[in-house]
Amino acid sequence: MKKIILLSLALAAASLPVLAQRYAIVDTKYILSKMPDYQDAQKRLDQTSELWQKEIDDKQAALDKMYKDFEAEQVMLSDELKKKREDELFNKEKEVRDLQRRRFGFEGDLFKKRQELVKPIQDKVYNAIQKIAVNRMYDFILDKSEGITVIFADPKLDKSEDVLRELGIK
């Protein structure tokens, strides 16, 4: 009876490592911030965004001036001219909103530009993470920079530096 109990305890103890999951934590924001390609892409995005915002601001300033002029002249305009100016203002306002939506809206020009410039770099990072996970037999890897909140993480679990080395950075 003692042998059976000891044998079953030994088998249970031997199977514990099989049940243990191997995991790691990475910080993709940190990794991306160390990549010169990403920094260059981000600068280009920022410059493009500023240029587009200036274009929208200029059109908005012209629209604001049109509104002020209309307010000042409104009393002197005939009903027909008033209606014409209101239509012009409406069309100009619609044009500004459409431009803003086209540039910065959901799946707008900025989104497409980000996909063009940043996505290949992100894919490179994710491929490096996947390679490390497969080579080191991790069961899962958590990204502490996006979506998942990590209240405490043992620093020895952070494999961000390993990913940077895999990418040839640092």
C-alpha cells in the first residue's frame, strides 16, 4: 500500500512540470521606441498629419471669415443673395468636414499612411516575438503596452531586450 501511494505521489510530482505553462512579457511600445525605422516612420506620419491639419485649419479660417462677412452684410442683402451666401457657407462647411473625415477619419488617409509606414515594422517585431516564443517554447507572451494591464510583472519575465537583440538593435 505504501509503495502504491509513493508511486502515485512520484508520478504526480513528475507530471507537475508538464502542467506548468511557460510565459513571458514584452513591451512592444518600448521595443518600437528603440527601432530607428519606427522613429523615422513616426516622424513622417507626424509631418504629414501636421501638413493635413494646417490645410484643414486654413480652410476653417476661410470659412470663419466667410461667416463673419456674412454676419456683417446680412442686413443689407436681398433674400435671394442671402440664400445664395447661406448655400455657399453650407457647402464650404461640408467641404471642411469632408476633408477632415477623409484625412483623419476611420480608415482615412492618416490610417492608410500609418498602415503603409508602421505596419511592416510592427509585423517585423511580431515575427521576432513569435520566433523567440517558438525557439524558447513559451506557451504565451503578454504585451504589457497594449490592452492588457499588468499590475506586477517580475522583470526577469520581460523579454523586450531579447526581441531587440533578435532585431539586431542595441
